[in-house]
Amino acid sequence: MTEAQAGRIGIMGGTFDPIHYGHLVVAEAAREAFSLEKIIFVPAGIPPHKAKEEVTPARHRYLMTLLAIMSNPYFEISRVDLDRGGVTYTVDTLADLKSQLPPAVQMYFITGADAILEILSWKSPDQVLSMAEFIAVTRPGYGLDQLSQAIGPLYAEFRDRIHILEVPPVGLSSTGLRRRLVEGRSIRYLVPETVVAYINNEGLYGTSPER
Ligand code: ATP
Ligand code: MG
């Protein structure tokens, strides 16, 4: 394994509703492949494409994320998007994190294939791409072959800052997990046990609270 390089930090943004092994596998794979010092998980406030009511309250998503990452000494969590409140735009996430990190730090923003393919619809995509290097990871069901075509001129300008990383495929999504829970099905072994317990204790996603 390569040594961590001082000043390289991975940023893993997401709604984490709930966090699952796909997120964790991706973050660990990126840390190793890019010799990142650590990965900061950043639970989003309200994602731009979702209404507030559709998203589980921030305190639950924050705590589930914290429970999921706790056992990995290289994983951290940040509240920047929750403390800013409202709709989360990555350009603000990166600006806030940058102001908290030492000036020489190079941020690596990690996204799944589905997310990066939509970067043109983000707020200020060119600013986002100039603030951080991007690690675009493979995700089952989404192809990265179309990336250069999908993001056109941005790709031409920023291609040196967009790194494609193949990661062990994990065919999980939070949407799929929420659906399973609503149907009363098991999510054991799909998310960390601590997260399963939290969901059951709090009665999230239509589960009945345990007493
Ligand atoms: P939802 O179904 O609610 O959108 P999700 O599983 O896509 O949930 P997000 O919180 O939206 O999870 O994702 C955060 C980041 O993790 C995004 O960049 C997304 O592309 C990436 N990601 C999520 N699941 C996977 C996976 N199984 N493999 C690779 N990347 C993933
Ligand atoms: Mg998603």
C-alpha cells in the first residue's frame, strides 16, 4: 500500500438516507488508490433535486453516517452542509471545507458515476471543478464511457482533474434500501449493524420502533 500523501483529503458528499456499504467501499477504495490522508463524509442538507419532506431529518442522517464510519480511523464527518442549512450545493460545501483546512490541502471530491454525469446541472460546475480534483467512481448500472460526451466543454477544460476509478461493484442504493424497509424486508449485511440497529430503534423508514 502506498503512503498517505500529506495534504490530500477526500470529500464524500451524499444524502446518506441511509448510508450503506456502497458509500463505504467507494470511500475506502478512493483513499487507498489516491493515497488520501483521510476521507471527510459530508451529509447534505436538502439535496437540490429533492423536497425537504422527502428527506429524513438531518440529525438521523448525521448519526447514521457517524455510526457507519466510526470504526475507520481514516474516516471523519463534517457538519458544514447541515450547519449552513437549506439546499446543499457542492460549490458551498467545498468553499466551507477549504476555509477550515490548511491552505496547502488538495481536496479530492468523490462521486459515483451517476452523480458526475449530472455535474452540468449543478450550481457553478466550472467553479466546483476548479476547487477540487474529482474522483469519479464506477457504479453498477451507470457507465462512465459517455463522460466526455455528457459534460462536453467542461471535460475538455478539466480533464486532468477528473480521475476515473474502478471500485468493487456494490449494487446498492439508498432508494433501494428505503424501499426494502417500507416492504418490511431485511437490510442486514447491506449497511453496518450499528446502522440497522439505529434505524430499528428510531423506527425510521416505516420500521416499528423497538422498545
Ligand atoms: P439515493 O438512492 O437516495 O440517491 P444513493 O445510494 O445514490 O441514494 P447518495 O447519498 O445519493 O446515495 O450518494 C452519495 C454518493 O455516493 C454519490 O456520489 C453516489 O453516486 C455515490 N454512490 C452511492 N451508492 C453507490 C454505489 N453503490 N456505488 C458507487 N457509488 C455510489
Ligand atoms: Mg443518489
